Amino acid sequence: MLQDNIIKNFNQIKNLKNLHKNQEPFLWNMRGELEIIGEKKGEVFHYEKQENKITVWAKHATMHLLTGENFSQVGTSRNTSAGFHGDTSGDSSYNRDGTLVSGEQYFGNPTFPGPNDWWSRSVVGDSTTHIYGFFPSKMLFGTGFEWGEWDSIGDSDYYSYYINTDGWTDAEFDHSDRFSSANNYTALYDADGDSYNFTRTMNDIYSTSLTSPAVTDADFAITGAIKNGLYQSTGTIDSGRIETIGGNSFSVQNNWGIGRPSFIYAKREARFFQSGAEVALNFDSNVENKITYTVTMPEQTGTFAGDFYPYNGFVLKEAGLFTDARFRLKDTTPPNDAGSDDSTLAEFDNYNSMPHGMLFAKRYIAPITKSHDVSITARWTIYL
């Protein structure tokens, strides 16, 4: 045992001496893993656990946290103002920002961020302006496939499948709803034009896991992100955006795969050390060195049988862990490329391409289909 410890310590010292002067042996060794559990009728039918890719944006966010600056003036969070989220009865049900809370239905309105809201956001001083956390707060899942226009699909197997099997037409795919300002999330950001592509998320036609392009620490988005289909209310104004198939509600084809991104927030109603905490801090040996974020996509059965939930009908192949705070340097918002503070003039693109917060970690997941009778739990653990 003593010999093993001596060798281990010697190798650690040796490795530190061999590090390049610009390499970071501490924070940049942050790592993570994501566990996915699928359940149907109380039985687990899907399980996987693999490591993820920590992004450069995570490094940026963590450095802010280490200064004690936990919140930013710019970002996007679940809107808690009156009129944004309603109850689950009749025409009073509404969800105007498309966000979800772990374990809750689409039109659910749980207490958020919970009774200990000081743990989630600042409540004194500049709390009226600094409300977007640099810490991870939510997850987003995607299919891995999105297109900006029908013609971009090209003459491919996808083109044939979408026409012959799914019954798509170019008029439906390029429907005017796709160009709604609310359809504001894409992995196909146009860095040259500094603009968003109004993309539509589609399922992959193949059942295999994604392997390319390789996930890198420079990735900024989830491809084929799940969106809310522009469905905001059970009232008559949005009734044309929903159709019932086999007793279950889905987006109509025109609205399939468009709208606001359906981020799922981990509940913060319990402290990190308390039972039931969905943001839990724990330890492997003698120091607390890992944080686990948990979100659950609930099933739509029983009281909620057939209800709309934006993930239903999609085959999930990508997952991302996000902050609410957006990326920017020197606490100023760049006006354009030329106004970026960094030497490569990339700040504006980094700010603009992540409008809903920074991508902290990402990885491909084994394909799993969310349906009304399926619940999916994701546990994302970050180690340091």
C-alpha cells in the first residue's frame, strides 16, 4: 500500500512538471457523465451511462462562478411572471415560453425556483437585473437532424422517407409558421451573416446512434432541438396547432419541430444535501467533488392521458447541459463582429449563437423515443 501511494504521488508530481506552461491541470480536468433511464409502465426498458464532452463555455462560466459572480444581466430563464405559465385545467392552461420543469407536465405551473429561491438566483442588491445563472440549470435534447428549408434536404434517403413515409410536402415543410420569431433556436447558426436559420427539427430515419460529426468542446448547440410547436395555450387561439392521433395530442405537421426550445429545468426545491434534491452535491472520498443534475420527462397517462408534451414522438439522440447566462466578455454586449473584445473577433458570434444560455456539456446518447406512456430520466454528473 505504501509503495503504491509513493508511486502514485511520484507520477502526479512528474505529470505536473511535464505540463506545458499554458495547460491547466486543475479546472480543465473537469469531466462529466450522463445517465439516461427510460421507463414504461413502471419497468425500465432503457439504460445507459457514458462520459460527455465539457465545453470551453463551461470554463468561461466556471471562472465567473469562482469570482463570486453567480449571475449575469443577459440570458434566458423560465419566465415566472404572471401570465406565462398556467394550471392544468381547461382554457386557463398556458405555457408562453416553452420551458419545462422536471417531472411536470407541459402546462404545469409548479413553484419555481422553489421556496429557497435564494439558492437559484440573487434576491438582494442588483437582483432586479442580474438574474441569469452562470451555473448549469437546464437540459435540452435533440434528434441530431434539422433543416432550414425543404430544398436543403436534397436528393437523399431522408428526402424520400419524409415524402413517402411521413407524407411531407415542400409547402408544409416551408410553412410560414417556420419563420416565426419564436422559432429562435438552431445549431445551424450563420456566422457569416450573423443570423439564425429558421430550422425544423426532424427525426433521423436510421435507428443507430450518432457518431459524427464528433462532439467537440467548441460545440455551442444541440442539433435538432425539441421545440414546443408554437403551442402556448389550450384556448381556441392555438387549437389549430394540435391534432389528436390515437387519443394522444401532437403538433400538427405544419408546426412539427418548430417553436421555442423545450429546455427542462432541474427542480431546486431542496438543498443540495437534502433528500429529493435534483441538484445534488456529493463526494467520492474526503471532499465534495461531484454535482448531479436530474431532470425527468414524465409520462402522459392517468389524469394527463394523451396530453401534449413537446418531446413525444421524437427519437432523442443528443443531450446538452446549459446555463441561463449568455456568453460575453468584459460584462459588455458586443454590437457586431467588429465590436467583439477578443482578438479573433468571435465574441459576437459566441454571444449570438447561444441565445438561451451557454452549452456547458454535451454528448450523443443511445436513441430513445419519448412517447405518451414513457418517462425518461436524465442524471448529469459533473466531476472535479
